[in-house]
Amino acid sequence: MADAIFEHPRLAAVYDPLDPDRSDLDVYAAIAEELGARRVLDVGCGTGTFALLLAGRGIEVTGVDPAGASLDVARAKPGAERVRWIHGYATDVPPLDADLATITGNAAQAIVEPDDWRATLAAVHAALRPGGHLVFETRDPARRAWLGWTKEQTYQVTDVPGVGRVEQWHDVTEVGGPLVTFRTTVVFASDGEVLTSHSTLRFRERAEVEADLEASGYVVREVRDAPDRPGKEFVFLAERP
């Protein structure tokens, strides 16, 4: 089941205005262009920002996400009819002969169970054409990004058109091995409602990810640095032979 931050209708509706800087997607758009991708699968597409960006460039896009509320936001955006939206997981996607599959943001780390991760890699492999690529990012555990996930360091106030003043912050609630759980708190000034969402991410070592990819039938072509978080994230580029 998707986290409330993506699944609760009121939270999904303000997700984009509370996180307006999506320059992290530039690296994926550049890779799609670099590979000449004409058919793309966007796994964990959320509110559809990246899927619609690609569709606006004439690329055939399928977006899949388990959060129905986020997909409702995506479907309401201009140009949404150009994207095929699937409510579900990568394992629900039929063979597409896709040139490229992407898992942007924290979506890959949000797949915390090893069996689910392996099933996702296998499903994406099946959705790609031979020679197709999978691209995703994951944070370097050594950098311990979660140390900055405190109210003091993440607190923000945003005036959302049609909604009013919204406060948001994150704070870590548990760190256990490779798993980090944090709480997101959102306060709506218009009526005082306070909503919380709990999320867990798995921080995988680079060697672990490479081994998982190879075991799932991929060839790791390159591991790049994330331009928006230099030295803090790995961007994996893997090919289905």
C-alpha cells in the first residue's frame, strides 16, 4: 500500500507545490535523449511530472504507480491523455518493448522488501525490449542523508493557490540497518488539519545494487553521479541484453 503522502487525496493534491523543484528529472530526460528512447516506462510515476515531460516531447509513455490519489492528480494535468496510466506496480505492467524504464526520486528505495525489489527488476526486464535500458537512482548509504531529516532542517511554509498556507516537515523515527523510517507532517492553516505520513526507505550499497541487477539479467553499463546531489547518489544505467 502506498504511503499517505502519495495516497491521501489532500496530501497528493499539494505534493507538487510542496516540492516544485524537479531539476532532478533533468538527468533522466537527458538519458532518454541520449539513448534515443521513443517508448518509456515510468515506474512510480506519482503525480506524472516526468511522464508528462516526456510525452510533451513526443515520446510514448506508460506510467505506473500504486497510489490512486497521485494518479488522479496526474490524470487531471494538461496533456495527461498522451500518457497510458496504470494503477498498480511494475509487476502489473504488460510487455511493452520499451526502450527505457525509469524509476525516479526515492521510488527505488521505497521498494524495501528484497522479494519485491527482485520482482520489480524482473517485471521491468520483461517490459523492456532487448537492448532496452533501466535507469534509476539510489542514495549512497555512506553519506547518511537521513541525518538531515529533522524538523529544524526540513521545515517549510508554502502558500498553495486555492488551498492556503501549508506547513511541512520531516523527522526520522527509526534507523535499523539499511532501513530508515521517517514521518512527514503536513499542516493546513485553512482548517488546522494535521496529516502525517510514514515512509521507509532501503539504503542499498552500490555493490549490492549491481549484484541485484546482474542476477536479474541486466548488464550494468554505467554508474553515474547524480548531478543534483553530487557525491551523494548513484544513478544506475543497466541494459537488458
